[in-house]
Amino acid sequence: MRQIRAVLVILAVFLWIGLLIPVHLVLKTISPSSRYTIPKLFHSGLCKLLGLKVVVSGIPSNDSPTLFVLNHISWLDIPVVGSALKGSFVAKEEVAGYPLVGFAASLQETIFIARTRPSVKIHKDGMKEHLEKGDNIFLFPEGTSSNGFVVQNFKSAYFALAEQYQGEKPLTVQPVSLAYSKMDRLYVGRDLMKKIAWIGDEELLGHVWNFLKEGRVTAELRFHRPVTITSYDSRKSMAVDCQKRVAEGLSRAMTHRAEPNFSEF
């Protein structure tokens, strides 16, 4: 029965992609300012098909642009974030070669980079171009996925974007904690998290297939107070502070504690 469900979900996802791609291409051509409208709709529908309930707390920044920095746990992070926000992702270059996924990512103007310090420096120009156009960017500064319970150190090289931004005011950077806190009615512990987190060299298609046979998952996005580089003495201290805020939010989410003074949408 679970395998049948997984097959039906896959077929529904392909149908959803097939329906929205032509609409996106037309809308993007006649109204470039609306180029993120269909991707957001796509991710919202994808979350429903995958059995993801997205709960948002805190207040997402309305500044254009905003650099949203998040912890990274799974391939599921993409539809979760994309369903709540409009903007472009920064993804590892291998994603561009994934069948269908790479094409869909390119339609959202995803910035593909290698996860090395020299590559980050080279591709900063591409990220800066998006920011200068007023586009939000979604960034996973750990540079890799984690186990869903801890946040690895944020790479400070990414925060050079905040140092070098040439807008009328400093670039808004908003830390966001991403957590997978429930599967069906059960709180997610280490055994259940193995079915959600995509870690290391685990084969993607196999992980997707196994996940589709599971139940509904609650994903949380906890938005923390936005910051700018002017509050820090360097990008390194900014990276450390953002990582700390995200880690604290993840800890609260996984122990089922509310954020201080948060609003739920």
C-alpha cells in the first residue's frame, strides 16, 4: 500500500510540474517582475503532494532584497522554503545535473556553485546581481546538510555579500531556523529523522522513494530578528551570531518550545 502511495505521489508531482512550467514561462516573459509567483505556487503544491505541513513563526522580512540564511537538513528544505518565500536558492552545482530537478531549479534562477571557498568567491558576482535586482536569496551557509538536530558552523565567506552590498541601505540578513518536528502525530527523534534528513553521500532517489512511503511531516520555519553588517565588526562575527540564532531556534523547535514573542501565520 505504501509503495502504491509513493508511485501515485510521483505521478502527481510530474503532472504538477508539467502543468506549471508552460504557465511560468509565459508569465515570466510577459511580466518579469512576477517570475517568482509560479515557483512559490509550485512549492506550495509540492508540499501538499509530499505530505508536508509548513508552520511559520516569526515575521519574514519584507525588505527587498533580503538574504535569508538557514540550516540545511534535507532535499525537502527546497519546497518548504519555496512555499513560504519568493526568491532564488543557492545550490551545489551537482543539482543542475539532476534529471528534471535541475531544469526546475534553473527556472527559479537558482545560483549553482561548488562548495569550495574559491568557488564561493567566484560566484559571489552572480549572487550580487540577484541582490542588486531586488531579489531575495535563500542561502544554506553550512555548505552541506546536517542531521536535523545540530547546526554546523556557518561559512563566513557567504556573508561577504553583506559587506560588499552597494544598495541605498545595508543588506538585510534574516536568520531562519528550519526544523522537522513531527511525523504524523509523533515527535521526531533520531530514528524518524533518518527518514527525513539527507546526509552525506546517501543516494538521493533511494531517499526520496523511502520518504514517500512514510506519513505526513510537520516542517517549521522560525524567522528571527533581521540584522545588518553594521551591527558587527566583521563578516565572521556576523556568521557566528546568525549560526547561534538558528541553532537556538532549531533546539526550541525540536524540544517543542515556542519562540519568544513570535507570531504564527
